[in-house]
Amino acid sequence: MLDLSGVNAFYGKAQVLNDLSFSVAAGQVTALLGRNGAGKTTTMKSIMQLVVAAQGQVQFAGQNLVGKPPHRVAKLGLGYVPEERRIFTDLTVLENLEVGRQPPRDGAVTWTQDMLFELFPNLAERRSNRGREMSGGEQQMLTIARTLMGNPRFLLLDEPSEGIAPVIVEQMVRVIKQLKTEGLTVLLSEQNLHFAQAVADTVVIIEGGTEKYAGTLTDLAQHPEIRDAYLAV
Ligand SMILES: Nc1ncnc2c1ncn2[C@@H]1O[C@H](COP(=O)(O)OP(=O)(O)OP(=O)(O)O)[C@@H](O)[C@H]1O
Ligand SMILES: [Mg+2]
């Protein structure tokens, strides 16, 4: 569904993605793994065209995304939840969700607030609370829920488990599995294997902006040396 091929990306003169190629299969949960500074966020931004690749292609559902403005990329059905959760702190949960609303999209679930409250029960309880009254984990859930209001076919989650309480991480696992059941394709980034092991079908490991390993979690279990070389413990 998504294919990166020979992607190079720079911040000024610093090259951060280096001939990066990998694929994400439709309907799967793929974990993009790599240590601090490996290039995970830059990869996600390069897919969304928030960082423009100097070379290479990003093919999504038969179109090359490179050079398209980010809002056009989003309109094709890619939803992006950045590392830093940006909710509107002065707006209520309901109002935050409304901000994300987009028209229905072919081949994607059309989310309603009620469906999202079923998926995120703790948001339901707090629907009239303002963003600033929510915990970090709840804000992360709200950011995902707001992105789902755009009815994406493909969801990018940058380090969804980072800095949130274990009980919320468990809910996040349940949510991602449910999204897969609903037919969404998910690419999420993580620094370590723990969260990926609970949700992912496939892993892509990067280091220095280059793909070092791609395969199933089961295959990776046969290669502890790869895990030790490229992942945080
Ligand atoms: N805006 C920027 N300007 C210059 N260099 C940057 C910028 N953003 C990231 N970098 C550098 O690019 C490299 C890759 O960063 P990136 O944020 O993509 O890594 P990451 O895998 O997401 O790391 P983390 O796990 O810490 O989130 C790092 O060396 C980082 O210092
Ligand atoms: Mg990052």
C-alpha cells in the first residue's frame, strides 16, 4: 500500500535519510523501529511531505506523494499523529474531535463521535473536559481520535507509547488491534520491541536513515544480534 524507494532527506546539509526503502502492506500493522535519532520521525514526515525528500519516491495507492503539499497527502487518506501530541488545550474533548472532521472517504471507516467514544471509553467520560485537564495519555488518545475523525485509510503513529502510563499503553494496544480489525493500515514508530511485539505484524528497523532489517516479528526472534545492534533495550 505504501512503498518508499531510495528516499534521501536532509536538514540543511545534514543527510538524515539515506537511500531509504521499505514497504507497508495493506491491512497490516508495521512497526518502524530504531534508536534515538535513527530517523523514524523524519521518515514519517517524509511520507507526509512535511520534509521533502531530495530524491526517491513515496508511492501510496499508486501515486507518488513526493512534491505534493501535505494537505493533499492527508486528503488521499493518510492520517498522521506526531510525536508531540498537539491538542487544543482550551477546547473540550468534543470540540477537539470536531476540528478533525473530514468528509467520508471511499474504502475507509466513517468515524462518528459515538464510535470513537466506544473505542476510547475514557474520552467518553471526559467529553466535556478541556484538553488541558487531560493526562498525557488521554491527550495522546484524543490526538489519535481526532485524526480518526478525518477517516484515514492509513494511520501513522509516531511513538504512541512514549511517556504514557502502563495502563494507558494497554489501552493503546487494544485500540491499534481494533483499528486493524476495522481495515486500517498502520505504521507506528518505537525505539524498542516491547510495544511492537504486542501489536505489529511486521517490523522495519532503521539506523542512520537506512533500512537494516525488514521482516515478521517471528523472523526477528531468530536474530537477536539484529535486535541488539539496532534497538534500545
Ligand atoms: N529539524 C531538524 N534540524 C536538524 N536536524 C534534525 C532535525 N530534526 C531531526 N534532526 C536530526 O536528524 C536525525 C534523525 O532525527 P529523527 O527525529 O528523525 O529521529 P528519530 O528516530 O525520530 O529519533 P527519536 O527516537 O529521538 O524520536 C537526528 O540526528 C536528529 O538530530
Ligand atoms: Mg522521533
